Amino acid sequence: MNKIIVSAATSILLVVTLKILSLFSLPFRELIFAAVSLFYFLIGCVVLKRLSPKISSKKFFRCVPLRGENLALTVWFTFTVIAGGMLLNLLEVSFWSKVGITLPANSLDGLSIDNAVLMLFLFALIPAVFEELFFRGAVLSSLQKVGGFGFSIALSSLLFFLAHGSYYYVLSVLFSGVCFSLLVYMTNSIFSSMAVHFFNNVFSYLLMIFSTRLANAGFSAFVVCGLIFFLLIGIYGVIATYERKIKNDPSVRIEIFNEGELVWQRERKRRKRQGK
């Protein structure tokens, strides 16, 4: 229960702090927001790790290099997250516009090259690293010990959504959070979700730059069709690659010959969930 409280408190306090700071006209606003977010994520990681002293930091944060089919899964998830997230984002914008709510537009238009690079660093690289360390590293590991696979994915994705504060974009943010969590479980590496998160953020900012031009040129329909195509390709690639990964992994091909072996396997899984 302490792990759930710490995870939720970190996310909520981050949102409240950023909302309060947004009320003021601050110099270097983006840098301050990034520093505050970094502070909360690091504190949350440290506290959750201290609540799991028996697990090594490498295992707790899943700092495992990507190899072979794990790298392929990362590529396919990149297609899935970017295409699926953008399609859901378009649906959300369309829905809110129909009910009379115009969502605030974020754009990089008018920024110099230096500022654009800084924005990508602040809102693509830093979130990709530290949000993943917290939500898919510390939170996912902690909640898995509390409630298992499904519970950890659901609650970590919900907290990921709450921490973003963009409550009009509930479907796209939850979709991304679930995909990041599934990818970490499939690869057992935090670097996979970091990579997908980074490329998703970069693509989102690039699309914001050119979205108005594409719409004015009449290419919106082509963009939607392209996103649907890449989403289907990504989903197919994820399923096919993961099935091949399971077939080639000897650790999941355990033959059980008798009831004693079955009992032993159940006890082993129970001890693993309890961190023994």
C-alpha cells in the first residue's frame, strides 16, 4: 500500500506544482518546468527503491541492454505508439470540437533552430528518460509486487495520464502508457520504452510544426490513411515478433511431468511475486 501511495502522491504533487507555477509569468519557464518534473521523478524513484531494498537497482529499473528480437519489438512498438497515439489524438480533437471545446494549440512555429533543439531536449529527451525510469521502472516494478501484471499496467498508465495534466487527451495518453508498459514487460528493458517514448515525442513535435501546412495543402486524408497503415503494420509486427521470441525462449518452454512439478512451479511463481 505504501508503494501505491508514493506512486500516486508523486504524480499528483507534480501536476499540482506545475499548475501553480503556470499561473505566474516566469522567466525560463520551460527550464523551470523541466527541472521541477525531474526533481519529482527522481525523488519518487529513490523512495520507491528504498521500499524495495531486496531488489537490485538494475533489476528494479530494468536496466538491461536491448538485443536481437527485443530491438525488433522496440521498432514495431514505435510504429504502433506513434500511429495509434496520433489517430486517437485526432479523434479527441474532433470530439471536443463537436461539443464546443477548442483545445489549446501547441506549436513550434516561429522558433529558431536553437530554441527548437532546446524544446526537443526538454520535452522529448528528458521526459523519455525520466518519465520511463519512474513510471515503467520504479512504479511498474513496485506495483507488480503489489497486484501483479494487469494491476501494475493499469495503475501505472493511469498515473502516467494524471501526471501529464492533459485531461482532454485521455485516450491517446493512456494508450501510450499501456504500450510502454507492455513493451517493458516483453523486453524486460527500460531502454526499449525510453527509445519509443523519445521518437514518439519527436514525431509529435514535427507533426505539430507541419500540421497546418498539411491541412492547407489538402493532405490531411493522406496523413490519416498513412497513420492507419503504420498502426496495422506495427501491431502485426509486435504480435509476430513476440510469438517468435516466445518460441525461441527456452525459459518459457517448461515441461511438467507430474503434480509435484506443477506444485513446485506454482510455489516458485508465488515467491517471485513476493520478492523472495
